[in-house]
Amino acid sequence: MKQNRKMVRNFCLCIVSLLCVSGCWDSSDIEDMSFVIGFGIDSSENDQTPIKHTTQIASTKKKGEQGVMPQGKLYQDLTLEGKSIQDILRSISLQLPYPVYTDHLETIIINSETASKYDLSILLDQILRDNVTRLSPLVVLSKQQASDILDTNIEGEIPSSYLSSIFENKTTTLKIAPSVRVGEVSANLSSQASFMLPNVVKQQNVIKVDGAGVIKGKQKKFVGFLTDKEVEGVNWLSEEGKAGLLEFHDEEDNTIVYEVQHYKTKIKPRFKKGRLSFYVQIKAEGWITEDWSRSAHNLAERYVQHLEHLAAKEVERLMKGTMKKLQRDYEADVVGFSESFRIHYPRDFEKMKKDWDDYFADADLNYDVCIKIINTGDVVK
Amino acid sequence: MGEILQFLGRTDVWLGTIVVVLIPIGLTLLTDKVKKLREKQHTRIEQQFIPENHVLSAKLSVNVNQLKAIVGDSSDIIFRQFKLGMDNRSCSIVHIDGLVDQQQLQQSILHSLMHAKQMKSGLNPFKSESIKDYLLHHVLEVSDVTVIKDMKKIVRQLLSGSVLLFVDGLDEVVVLSVKKWLSRNLDEPITEALVRGPRMSFIENLRDNTAMLRRMTTDANLTFADFEIGKRTSRQLTVAYVKDIANEELLNNVKERIENLDIDHAAESGYIEQLIEDDYMSIFPQVQATERPDRVMGAILEGRIAILLDGTSYALLVPATFSMMLQSPEDYYERWIPMSLIRLLRYVAAFLSIFLPSFYIAFVSFHQGLIPTDLALAIAGTRVGVPFPTIIEALLMEVSIELLREAGLRLPRPVGQTVGLVGALIIGEAAVQAGLVSPIMVIVVAATAIASFVSPHYGAGIAQRALRFLAMFSAAFLGLYGISLFFLSLCVHAVKLRSFGVPYVTPGTLYSKDDWKDFFLRMPLFTMRKRPAEYFPKDQVRRKKY
């Protein structure tokens, strides 16, 4: 009996000690890790180490009075060169006391030259394979070095998260390219569809979204830029924007501003005898918010109709300009016409999707723009 | 085949197998042992303070001497010998000083006995039969009078505060009940304060408590069944129920358990609670203790059963379920929309008071990715320089909060205030400035403490606090996964638990979905035309129409 009791006690001890051995392996205190907020990918001149990778780490080591804004930079940039991104990330451990933690990654900036040199799916391979990194970070392109952009010192801000919050302004302007997440990039790459990545520039310590870059589906490489006017056209065509401004001119070249409250774009594809054509129908509603013409305070029905007509013409012009560049220069469908075609002609699309960009380049386009002014502002005659 | 052999040769496989086999074996051995401990019988030496062959004689002096021999020479027992007014017959009054209403004793008993007039009827006062009748019918001005022959009962009556009247020539004793002892005034219930509702609490005197209940209804079906609890102290215990509502089976169950319990002294109804509850290993209270007469009345009108014990102001209500621990009588006194929201708030508070620190630990030390980036950076910033891992930090704070609470409870009231102030200062300011804990931890612990005081049932609040520590350990051990495992095991236990035949999670079970109207929300009164089905009341309808 006594022996039995001793045995039971020993077993219990064994089990308890097992609990101590196992478990807690994922536990690490929050202050003992380096939060990675941004990545920058550039190519270097050195052939031995072709990739230049910048890691932006938020500095949490701000000790001092509570409630007082900490002085100095809120981040730390580490630029390393290497052959692979994973190796570079691990090499950071040679100079940082705490391991990097990429769950809070917000922005990935890719230099456009690098993007035209390397396949994008290879550049993003590490990020997509890593199971700590999410699919939510934004991907943007830049003409300048990504490391330069990440080193923009804005008071009280971390450049990467500053950049990602710029894209929340979708409701105020149509010139901003829709934000693209890593997950969407990966989906587009694997389906060989062309897409657009926003372009950012740094001008005198200011980060700015300026137009977009086009990635061609087949090559998975960067092919060229779109200006912000062309991005506006893309937004009208793809219905990606929420709301924004439309600036147009009357016959005497006076500027009139139309604020789009919401708009709808309908794409009606037509496929007959190998000839592809799209009928683009746009309906928009909005206000007149600024009018520089002399007849500014004229609220007559006819004048409003006239403005509607002018605005419609402007939208059509914008779209035509964009389509010209997309069809002739880049031959890339970044406006999502493939989707509506797939819905209308699923069987044909199966055959055509491999060379969709070529078909897209040859397609005819018809536009029907209907702009409605529902309010001319709080103007008293 | 080779692969199988290779697999069998691995040590981790064997280790795993051993653990998997041994844990159940160990647990069964442990439970067996505890079970044996419970079933072990002890023999109690029967109290033999009265010789078996004790018979009252007709001689007064013999009887009084016998009584003296039994109760001894306690200073508070008063023997008063006197002559009966009409015929000089010797009488003796015995009572305990302090348990008797002196005024009534003087006026209704002593005075009337000593001034008794010669009777006009033809009774022969020298016959023992007629002197008894004479005394009962003509002299004693007390309503509660009994005549007892059994010495054992006589001694019990004396010790519980009755007055004994020995008469020479009578081999019986007249027992007069003129009890009166000090009792507290009616007070507001301290542990169950309400904004709206009766400001009345039970007190330590059982008779007063039953009177309070009786005062609320004139229903003849309100029944009090008495039991004697405590082999040595013999206290009165009353089971209160409404005869035509309470379920017969439940009632028998309760009575059976009370009859079967054996204890020499029940100081508080907590003893009764622990001796009649279903699962002594459970952390949840399976009996509801309350100070409020209105709560007891409401409960017995729903078909539940109340147990009142003499000497304590806490009544017990059975059966009890988990949802009851988060209900307050005020839920029904105020209008249904705000009270439904407040009841929901209580559920949230209960959840927070158990899980908030553990969630903090899990997020901060396991799942940093689940915190919004800005908050993660803020937390990391405040934790810089804190020398302990989160679990130690949390334990430190939680233990000091519990210490403060306990100290504030025990200390004399004037000193208690100081402790509260000093403690708040130490925990709030000094600990943060000294870099022992992070400010966010202080917020978490304070929020948890406040949430745990929301519980309208004190016993449930204690249970929540104990569970909080278990949850914290499981969070520190396996993160959110650990918390979900802990929560699951808690659910498994709660589902298994029963209180007097009623599942503890009622009405969370599907087969009592009618009672959901009084679960998370308190629906308007017209929806509750029937009594809750969970107690299977005999009379189901509470109100016939709107």
C-alpha cells in the first residue's frame, strides 16, 4: 500500500514536470520583439548581393514621462544587401537585440526598376510563404529608392503606416489609385492578370501618392506608369473609387468643379465574330462645389444641364486617354474588364484568358456617360 | 513493417503513451481515495446527561434536586420556590436568566400563582389531576403552555428558554413559554443592497424571519416545516415552501438531505449549504444564500424551497442555477428595457472578471499580431523596463488587490479607510513609477476588480475570483488556446453539475427554452405568465391574462 502511494506520487510529479517542459514555447513578451512596419525592396549594384532590403522597425523603447510625445524618430531603418530576403531578415538578428516580428507589417515598397528586373512573384515569395506575415500589407511602387522613401522623417509618424493611411482618402479624391494588398497581388499573379500598383514619391520630406504603375500579368513585371489623370480614368472605368472631384472647363476655359457623390459603371462586353467590344455606361450623381465662370450664380435649368453635358464630356475624355495608354502602350487590362467578360461569355473567356491582354488591346470601346447634378450648393441668388 | 517497428522504437511515442495512460489512472485513484474519505463512518459518543430510569415523582423536592443534578449549578439558572396562593402548596419555578421575559414572568405567572384565590367550583385541590386543571384553566395567564412528563424534553425546554413550573404532588411539569432575548433591529441587507425595493433584511432570530415571510402573504399554503439541526446545540431549522406550488419530489429531496445530515453544531447556514450540496468539488455555489425576505418570497412562489436556520440572517434557496447568480430582485422591480440591458452588463462583467487579465496575458505574450498596431506599440512602450514577464506582473497586481480587499474587510472600520487609501496609492502610482508594473496592467487589474464586484451574489463573486487565477495560468501556459481549453473545461463542468436535480446551466439547455425570456434579458412581465418550468411547479400559471 505504502509503495503504491509512493508510485502514484512519483507519477504525479512526472506529469507535472512534463507540463513545465512543454508549453509556453510561443510565449515572448511584447517588449522583447521588433515590430516590423514596412519593407522596402531595391536592387543593388553589387552582383554578389543583388537585393537591397530595407526593414522599418517601430521603436518602442521610448521611456520617460507618460503623455509626452517622444522626441526624435519613431522608427529605425535597417538596410541590408543579400541574395535572398529571408537571409537578410535573419541577418538583422546580428545587429538588433530582439527578433523581428512581421505580423504588424503595413506597407511594402518596391522600387520600380527592381520590379521591372525581377518577377514580382519571386520578390514577394518570402512574404507569401511566411506564415507570420499576413496578406494585408499594402504593396506600392516607387521610382525612387524604397529605402529613401522609408526614411522620410515626418514628425510623430512612422512613414510606412503614414503611407498606408493615405489610402483611406478614397472618398475625397478620384486621383488616388486603389490600394492593393499582398493577398490581391498574389491572386493576380497566380491568375496571370494584369494589375495596377499605386506609385509613391518623396518630395522634400513629403510622401505623396502619384499615379500608379502597371504590372503585366504575363511577365509579372512592371511595364510603365500611369499619371494621376490616367488613374482618375481608371477609377471611372473600374468603379474602384468611392467619390471625389471632377474638374472640367467650359467654353471660355473657366474651371468648374463637380463633386461626385457616388457613381456607377456598367461594362457590357460584346463578342461577335472574333471582334471584342465594350460598352461603358456611367451614371454619376453629385454637386457643383466650385464655379469660376461669370455665370456662376445662374441656377437656371438650362445652365445646369449644360454643365452636366460638359462634365460628361470631360469624363469621356479622361477615360479615352486612359484606354489609349492601356491599349496601345501597355496592352494591359488593369480596369477589370475581364471580369465582366467572364460573366457574359464564360466559355469564350476560358479560351481567351491566356492572351486576354492582347484581346483587350484590340477591343473597341463605346461610352455613355450620364452625369447628374443634384445640388448646386448653398448659393443664394 | 519496418516503419512500424521504427515508430515503436521512438522514445517520445512511449513517453506519450505512458502519459496518456497514467493521467486517467492517477485521477481515478485520487477520486477513489477522496470518495472513501467521504464514506468513512465515525461513531459519536451519545450524549448521556440523563440517567435512563429517570421518572418524575410526586414530591417537589425530589424533582428539583434531580433537575439540579442534571443541569448543574450554573449561575444563570434560577430556582425560585414559593407557596401557591390558595392552599400553601409548595411550588418551584425554574428558568434561565436572560432568556425569559421578566415582566411577563412576574405579572402573568408569579403574581397569578401567588395570589390564586380559592376556587368556587367543586374541584378537589388535593388531587393531582384537579390541581393541574385548576392551574391551566384558572391561574396561568400564558398562552403557550404544555405539560410534559419526559425529563429529557423538560431539560431541553428549560435550556431553550421556557419556564418550568414544578408543583408539589404533581408528577408532571408545566412548561410555560415566555421567551425573550436580545435581538437586532431590522436593517438594510448589507450584501444585497438595492436602489428600489424593500429595505429589509433577515435577522438572527428565526421566528422573526418566518414572521417576515408570513407577513407578506396570507396564503394558507405557505408552510414551515421544522427540523432540529446539531446533535449538541440543537438549533431550529425551518424549510419554507408553498404547498401547492413546490414540486413534491424536490421537497422530499430537500427534506431527506436535511434529515440525513449530521453535525454537532451548525453555526451558520453555510454549514447546511455545504452538507446538502450536490458536488463539494465544484467551484460554483449550488445553493443560493440571501438576506432578502423579498427574494425568498419570490423564490418560493416560483416553486423553489427556502431553508432558514436559527441564528443566522442568511436563508438558503434551492435549487440554484448559474443564471440566478447574475440576477437581482431589482430586475423585476424596474422596467424591463433598462433592466435587460443591466442584466446583460452583468453577464459581460462576469465574463470580464474571469477572463480580462488572462486575455491581456495571452495577447501580450502570445498573440501580439492580434492587437492593433498602435496599441501594440503603446503596450510595448509602457512595458519597457518592467522586469517581470506578464504573468508574474499580473499575479503581483491581482494578489495585491486581493490583499487589499481582504485587509479592508478585516480591519476595524477607522483603520480600513487608511488601508484603502494607502493601497490605492501604492498600486496606482508608486508601483508604476518604480517600474514594477506597467500602467496598462494597472488598468486591466482595476477594471477586473470593478467587474468582479458587480456580481449581485457574493458567493458567485468569490468563485469568479478563484476562476480568474486559473484562467490566468492557462493563458500564460498556452495563450488563447489555453484560455479556450479552460473555458471548455469550465463548460463541461457546468453542464455536468446539478443542483437538487436541476442542471446548473438551466435555462441554457435546449429543453427549457421557454425560460430564456428570463435568462440574458428580462422580458416584459406579460411574457412570464407561467412560473419557470425548470422547477416543475405544481401550479404552473402565475397570471391568467395580461
